[in-house]
Amino acid sequence: MSQSAATSLQVQQLLELLAVVMSFSDEQTAVHGAAERAAQALEAEVSAVMYGDQVAAAVGFPAGAVPAAELLAVADGKRDWLDVPGLERCHAFAASWNGSHPGHLIIARAGDDTFSPEERSLVRGMARVLELTLTMLRTLRAEQEMRERSELQAVENAMLAESLREQQRLLLHVSDIQRGISRRDPLQQILEAVTTAAQDLLGDEIIGLWVRDPETPERARLLASVGLPTTHLPAMPLTETGAVGEAMRGNDVVVAAGYEYVGPAIRELTGGRLCVSMAAPVHESGAIVGGLLVASYDPERFYSPHDKQTLRAFAQNVSLALTDAHTLDRVNRAVHDNLTGLANRGLFLQRLTEQIREGLPAALLFIDLDRFKPINDALGHAAGDQILVITAARIQSQLRSADLAGRFGGDEFAVMLRDVAELGTGITIARRLVHEIGRPVDLAGRTVSVDASIGIALSVDASNAADLMQHADIAMYRAKRNGRGRYEVFTKDLMQAYTNDS
Amino acid sequence: MTIADAAGRRWMGVGSSPHGDTRTAAVEAARSAVVGTDAKLLMVFCAITHDPAAALEGVREVAAGAPVVGCTTHGEIGKGGPNDGTILVAALGGPGITVSVAVAEHVAGRQREAGAEVAQCAEAVADLPYRVLVLLTDGFLRDQESILRGTYGVLGATVPLFGGASADGWRMTGSFLFGDDRVLTDAVVAVTIASEAPLSIGVRHGYHTVGEAMIVTSSSGGRIHSLDDRPALDAYLDRLGAPGEAYTDLEAFRDFALAHPLGVKRRSGVEARNLSTEIDLEGRTLGGGSAIDHGALTWPMTGGEDTILDATDAACRDAIAGLGGRSPIGLLTFSCAAIRATLGDDGIRREGQRLETWADGVPFAGFYTYGEIARTRGIDGFHNQTLAVLAVA
């Protein structure tokens, strides 16, 4: 081989080695590829790369039978031969490199030819190329790892920030809802706030709050929703409400795929596009009364544990609102007249006492219905009750929101006109009430009418609530005596007459 | 015909049949091959025109339990000249020989792994002093060199490698292998032959370089994009003064490339790469089997009958010389399908005569392959445009 041919061959082989090693992205493959290419370039049967006394790659020995100690002896320059199974003793040559990761490239070849100076030079060149390439690969890998770590960190930070933002939004929503509950906002308004907030946070197309129908408990009614109509939807069997029914059955959050457990009505409403839904049970005073549902048309939608937690939090708020609303309802029922919804005697007297005790004026109107008993006896209790309800409504219709109407039992009613110190206002209202209550009532095809006798008294003339009640009562009796369907104002004279009568 | 060593410890026989009926041809060929007792291995070289399943069945009928391996061909090489449409069977037997067979399937995409798998069979043979691993690979697999690397990774230099890639008579629709009593594709069949006497390999090509070396200035994905900074295909054709149609016509390029491999510089000479199977007239790139890297020195090559037949002689001489003075009991002769294209019908008859001369009365059998396998030095062993000879003593 001429010098120039040998040189160009060396250059070629170094270039080839470089091309091979650079084509691998990981060190192990690159080292193995380099060992093979070095053996190929020198037409050698054996090639090995060692880091210190560890063999990083070797070709030419049977698998599992790489003689590390013998290779190291060649690397250390202690011998220039190797015994290779299947071959006669081979000439061996090694080139080493130092630096932070010192290593050796060892070549062994069968046959009589020893390694020429050019070949030794080539092996040294290959070792150098390998060292440089490995350093580069390690640097790249370190950089890549750093980049991956920082990217990973960035992703984690973003997730954390997003999670914190969501938690914050959840807290804001929940505190709004709870303020609504404590303010005694109307229940429907609170429930709608919950469904809107759930959609804001979970982002699903459908949010629905289902509660058991009080009359048919095996059915549920949609109380509030986003993405579904509430008004035209009849109460549905629980078994057809999808995840809601299941969440109520299992008292836990349930995720349902597609139209699992869903009846035809919801399928029709959602146009067959429903992909996944999730529901959490809602409770009232500890009993399961319904479920809060979220559902999506997105085939990729997946509910994470975090989503489940969010839904559970909203469901708990619904439970809180329902429990609170119904407790309030029960409390109201205890102080209000069951039939008419007006304050009962106890509440009325309490409010009246408070008004007087605070030194605020009030006009009291005591109302008794005339001819109520014969009508009640003739037409029955139901008709009588109906008259009482209509009368209560007629009384309410003539009052300001600050005023208070009460039913004292039977056909007796009372009205407190707050902050009224003049008879004029009391008289005006009494006159209207006489007229309004006396209008005919249509009862199952029969027209009946009852009149009202009203007594008017002012708190300025009384020392306490009981006095005021008595004054109004006296005035009312005077009105009855004077011909019914009219009002009378309490005066000291009336008091005198009353005392004389009794 | 069958030849045994003087002590009767090892024998090799070869039989051939031109019969049109596959099963009959297979039975006839196998019967002619198995003359000795204690048959250890039957190798079948079957024309693509035959039904491979029927061929396997016919040989198995005669094999009496001995393993059957083999493949389809681009012509069967045996005594009396190369043939087409025949079934050729070589049998090895006797107490001085043991064999072990392994098969790897679904090889495409995991060539190296498959090569390592079949190498395991080398350990299953008796501990006799001489061994060779004969590999038959599906000729339609790419990157055959990786199969050999996988095998070498397990065996190291302990076992020489020999073999060939199956062919399909230039139909280019698919070839078949026989192994594990089945007809296989996308597979590698390996046979370890261990013997009391030497086994020796010769491999040569008959092509010489034309002009100065050209440097691969761009390559990727196993293809050469440019030589000396020019589109590789044009640089190659220009150097050889190729006919005009070879620049534009696929068939014309293939015919031209078959006779003009690309030489790649190696320490002990120039390795020939066949450019005729992965033609890219549109992209003007060259593909030569396994990758030729950026920076490699290459030459267009040419050869004629004289040089190719010289290589035939040299390969036979090398193989027989490797027996250390012993006489062969037989030869396996795997020649490249591209050589057949270069030599033509008359040329391959003369190639056959040379082989017969070197066999000197002992049986020989082989086929025209889509790639020859012969690792005798270094770590590489997949060749193009060569004759590979295994001499069995």
C-alpha cells in the first residue's frame, strides 16, 4: 500500500468512524458501534472499548467470555497479543486516552501481519475520535437532562400554579355560595349559583342538579342546570338519570361512560352526543336526596381525582343549601300559620312587642270576619279554609312589605302597620281592607262573601303590646256592634264603655 | 454421487433431478444424495418454479429424520453445469459429523437480534475440533450484514460463517427457505456443522476498479446521495461511460449495474457492492445493500468473464488450501445471481466447468444467490458479486 493510499484510507476510516459514532444518540450504542467499526476498518476479529478496567463494549469473543484482564494487559502495554477462541494467537494493539473518563481502544487481529505504523496511527486516531465523541455525547446528554429537568420543573410549576388557581376559584365560588346560604338567598338562586360555578370550574357542557321528587321518591326532578332545560323536563325514574342515580345508590362519586344508566329522554335532549358524565350525591339533613351531575360531549374528557374533589365540594354546598333552606322552612312553619302562611299569634305578638319596646310607633288593626261560621258550616271546612286563604292574600295585598299580617286562629286576623302614629293611615288601610275582604268569592261555582269588622288602635295610646291588642279588640267589637263590615277607631270613650259593659 | 473420507467417518452426497413433478424431483434428488448411512443433514436448493412445500415434503420422505434445510434459487449449481428448474440436494453424514439447526422468523426490522438467536445452535453440537455456521437468509431482507453482526456478537471469532441469501429466479416476488420442517419467508435458517476434519471457506469477486477513487460526500439512510459532490448515480454512470438509457431506464440501469458493482475500500482490497436492487432514478442516489458511510472511498468496478472465472478459481483454491492438505469430500458453492447476469448462459457453463475441475471428482452443490455469506477474517461476511466456497474435508 503506498503512503498516500494508506493515508487516504486512514482519513476515510476516521471519517467513517466519526459518521458511525455520531449517528448514535446514546453512549452504549455509540461505543459498541465504534468497536465494530474499528474492527471493520482494520479487518480485525476483535475490538474492545474499556473505561478503566471495565469493558464497555467488545466484539470477537463468544458472548459472556470477554477476557477483561487480558484486554487490560494489552491496554496497559504489558503484552501485544491476545488468545481469541477459534483463532490462533492474535496480534493486539491498544490506544488510550486520559481526561475525565480515561479509556482504551483495543484491537486484535489473526494472521501473520503485525499492525503497521499507519494502522497504529489509525487506531490512535480512532481512539481520539471516540474520546471526543463520547465527551460530546456526555455533554449533550448532561445538557439534555438539565433541559428535561428544567422543562419538567416548569411543567410541574405550571400544573401547581394552575391547581392553585383552580383551588382559589373553587374557594371563591364556595364562599359566594355559602354567603348566599347565610344571607338566606332564595334556594333556587343558590342552586343556580352552584351549577354555574361548577361549569366555570369544570368546564363541562352540562351541569345538572337532580333531587328526589317529594311525591314520587323513586323519581328525580331537575332543579337547576346548565345545558339542559329544567322547566319542560318531567320527573324521571332515578334509574334513567345516568350517573346521578348511581351516585345516589352508592352514596359516592360515580363516573359513567356515554349513555350508561341513561333513559331515552336524556338521550334525546343531548342528541346522542354525550361521552362521559360524573355525579356526586347531595344530602339534606344527612339523607341522600339527589345528585349533582357534570357531563361532557368531548370524547377526550377524562375526570381526574381533582375534578372529582371539585364536584364533591359543590355537591356538599348544595347539601348545605338544601339542609339550611329546609330547616328554615321548618322554623318558619313553626311561627307561621299553616293554612295562610301569615304570622301566628306568638310571632305577631313578639314582633309587636319588639316594635313598641324599641319606641317605634305602630297602628294595630284587629280583623274579624263576619258570617264566617255559617258559611264554614254550610259549605264545609275546605271551603272555609279557602276563604281564609283568600282573605289572608287580600290582607297582604294591601300592606307594605314592612307591615306584618297575622292570623290568630279561627277567623281572626291582625295587621301591624309599622311606624304609623296617625289614625289617618290606619283608617285608610282599614277602609281598603273592609272593601277588599268583602268582595265576593267564587267557591266551587257558588258565590259567597264575608265581611270584615276591623278595630283600629295606635301604639301611642297604649303602654304595651297587650294594651294595644286590647284596644284594637275593643274597637273591633264596637264595629261588629255597629253593624259589621266596617271599622271603628279605639278611643278612651270606648274603653270606658267597655269597662262599663264588662 | 457420494464421496466419503478414507476411514468412512464423513460423507457428502449430491443428487439432482430435472423432473417436472416437484415431489418426484425432490425424492429423486434426495435419494441420489443420501447414499451413506447415518445422514446428518440434507440441504435443498430448489428452483422457484417448484412448489416449495411439495419439495420439502419429498426431501423429508427420504431424509428419515435428518434435518432438512434449504432455499429457493436463481439457478442450481452442481455437476454437469448450472441448471434452472431442478431440485438439487446435498447430504452430509457419517459419525464424524454432527449438525444442529436453528431458525429465526419475523426477521425484518430485527436482523441483529435474529442473527444472535440462530447463533445459539452453535453450542448444541458435539465438541468436535472444526465448526462452521451455515446461514441461509431470505434474500428479500434488507441489511443482511446486521444478521451476521448479531451472530458474530454471540459467537465471536470462534466459528466461521458461510451461506447465502435465497433467490427467486429474478422474479422479485419472494423467495422461500426450508427449516424446522416448514417453508419459511422473512427468516434465517442456521446450521452448525461440526466435524472431525477441517472445514474451510474461500470467497472472491472478479471485478476491478475503474479510475481514481470517488469519495462519498453525502449519505444517509443506507443510500449514497453524492460522490465527489455530484449526484451519486450520475457520477457512477459517467465514470463508466454507461449507455444513455441507463441514466433514465430502470431495466437498462439494472442490467448495467449488475455487471458494474461499486467498490468500497477495505484493508485487504476492494469490496464489491451490488447496485442493481435498490434503484433510484428519480433521486439519483445509489443503494448498495448495507450502508456506505460519508467519507468512504469508492470506485465503480467492471469485470469480464476472464476476471470472474479467475475469481472462481481463487475462491476454490483458497477453500481447498484451507483444509490443511486434506482432500475435500465435497464443496458447497454459492455464486452471486449478478455474476450469472454478467457471464450469461455460456459464461456460467464455463464457471460450472471450473468448479467441476476444482472439485476433482468430489460432489459439489450450490445455487445462484441474492447475496453470499463468508466470514473468514475480520467481522464482516456479507458479500455481493462473489463466489463463496465451503470445502468439507
